[in-house]
Amino acid sequence: MTTPVPHLEQYQAQRIPLPVIFRTFLLYGVIGFGGPAAHLALFEREFVGRRKWLSREHFLNLLAAINLVPGPNSTEMAFHIGLVTGGFWGCVLAGVGFIVPAVTFSLILAMIYVSAGQLPAVQGVLLGVQPIILVLILSAAYRLAQKAIDDGPMRALLIGALIVIAFSLTPITQALGIAPVVIPELALLLVTGVLYVLAHRRNTAVSLALPLIPFVGPLLEALKPTALDLFGRFLLIGGTLFGSGYVLASYMERLFVTETGWLTPKQLIDALSIGQSTPGPVLSTSAAAGYVMTADSGNMWAGVPGAVLSAIGVFLPAFFIVLLLGRLIPVLQRSPAVMDFLKGVNAGVIALLFGTFVNLAWATLIRPTAGGVDWLSVLLTGAAFFASERLQWTPLTLVLIGLGVGVVRGALGWV
């Protein structure tokens, strides 16, 4: 049985001046390395323990609430702390302060990457970080599976979703001699959610699924790669992304690599490397990817609108979700069918993450131009996964080690 989340409006928080809210979150946007888990730990320590802007009980209930709705968790927490301490404008300023540094850094690195990405020194650094990104994606899938796959129907759903995803994976389809099948992630998530409801509540599942059917087609139709089109696709991602920010990788791999070819697998893993190498929200990767997809080699500023609109699109749903969160969560938790639907979605999310790992690992670790398997990257990937899961090293530590390995590879010309 799900533990009810009390109505969030019943909690009291300190009223903080708007300039203080902005300065504080701007600072954390600059120093916030380490990914969503590290950001949430930082917020708990600073806003509950040191600054005492809100109580521990309030913070924990906010954390429970944001895990029930789509969107990047740490960014939604930043929005909500700003909301309860400074109202609407506190919400805006907290989000801007926390997001803008990450987007700015990602955009700058993307501009450098597009203009100088083939230089050995830059390539060496990226080769060092790419295995770490693979590990973070695999780790997110592994940990989510440990938590979410807790009964027979969930295990069956995960196995079924993995089988479906297998037919979209390049290594598997090449081995079978067939063309990869495009699997729209939104459709997969809807199906796994409804099937889990069906396992518990047959009649409710049908009534839950029918209103969603008319929206699936329009959301998944092909778009042209303009800045506004990227805004629309990233808006869809931000509004349907559940779990860790690393789930973004699976969405981007499907939407921008498999379905449209706007990014190559290498460009995607490089964009993810750029996003992970900067502080702040992981979803700032959207800015780097948006720039790469719309950049013009003859005009370095041509990709900026695409980068900015991509970032706005992926973060905008979280802002509106937080504004509705206090009223939305009690409604969601009063509906067992909705809670089962959200639980079933996790099976699809996990399958997508494993599929993305396989495709990106194939594109990253197998390098025909370098003689086949990149054994240095394979070794680094294995060591990083062991360090992450067994030694509990933080993502920041792993990224810094990857950067160091990459610098050495670039200096020695092992690219």
C-alpha cells in the first residue's frame, strides 16, 4: 500500500527575499556537480540543516511528491523550494538560478566541440568521459530495477519490454540480418503502465487507456529539425520523463538518433559527456544536443537558438508541474489505478535505459576506424561500473577520473 503524501500546502516554510533565493540557487547551479542524487543531498543539507528554510518533514514529503510526477527531480525540488519560500517569483528565480549556469556551460562546450571536436586533445577528453556516461546510464537502470521490479507482473512486464526493445537494437538486428524496428518510447511507456493496471484492475485499465490513444499519433509524428521542432520534442521529453535525469539518454537516442538521424550515436554520447561534465541539472545536455543539431560550421551562433529552445522545452513542464503539485499529488494518490499505472511505466523506463546502454556502448566501444574494439574504453567502463556499484563512488569522482584518463589519451595520441 502506498503511504499517503499529505497536502503540501499544510506545511510552513520561511519567507526568503527574492534576491537571496536567486543568489543561493545561482551558487548551487555553479557548484552543483554530481547529478540529481548529489543535488538533492545538497539541498537537504543546506535548506533543512543549515539554512532551515523548511522542515525535514516538509522536505521529505516534497521528495516523495516529485517522484510521483514526470520531470527532473532535482530541478523540480529547486522550483518547489523557491515556490514555498518566495511564491511564484521565488519559483521562477530558483529555477533560473539553478538551470542557467548548466545550460550556459553546456552551450559553450558544445560550441567548442562543434568547432574543434576532431582535434586529438578534445577527442581524447571525450573518449575518457564517454565510458563514464555509459556506466551512469547502466547504473540508473540497475538501481531502478532493484527498487521497482518487486512482483511477478513487473518482472513479466520488464522481460516483455526488453524483448520488444531488442528488435530496435543495432547489434541484435545486425546479427539477425533484419532492419531495426523503431519503438516510440511514449507508446512503450503507455503500454507498460496500462498492462500493469490491467493485471490488477481489468476494467479500470481500459478506461485509463482510451483517453490517451488520440494523443499518441500526433505526439510521435515526424518533425523537421528546426529550433521550434526541437522545442516541441524536448517539451514532450520534459513532460513524460520519469525517474533519474539519465533517462533523458534513452529518449534522445530514440527521438534524435533512431527515428530521425539528426544525431549520430557518437554525437549523442558526446553531448551526454558535455552535459555530465558541467554542474547543475543533467538535462542541460539538451542545450548541447540542440546546438549540435542546428549548428552551422560557417556561423558559430547559428545553433544558439536551437540550444536555448531545447533547454526551455525540456525544463518548462517541470515548472508548471511544480505549480500544480500541491493539488495534483493528493488526487493521484487517491487513485490506486493511477498509482499502478505510474508503477508499470517503470518497467518501460528500465527497458529503454538498458536498450540505450546497448546501442550507445556498441557505438562507443566498437570503433572500426581504430582497429575494432576500444579495449581501453571497455576496461574503463568495467572499472567505473564496479567503482559506482561496489565502492559507491560519486558520479563527479568518476567523471573527473574519466577526464584525467581522456587528457592522458589525448596527450599520448591514443585516440
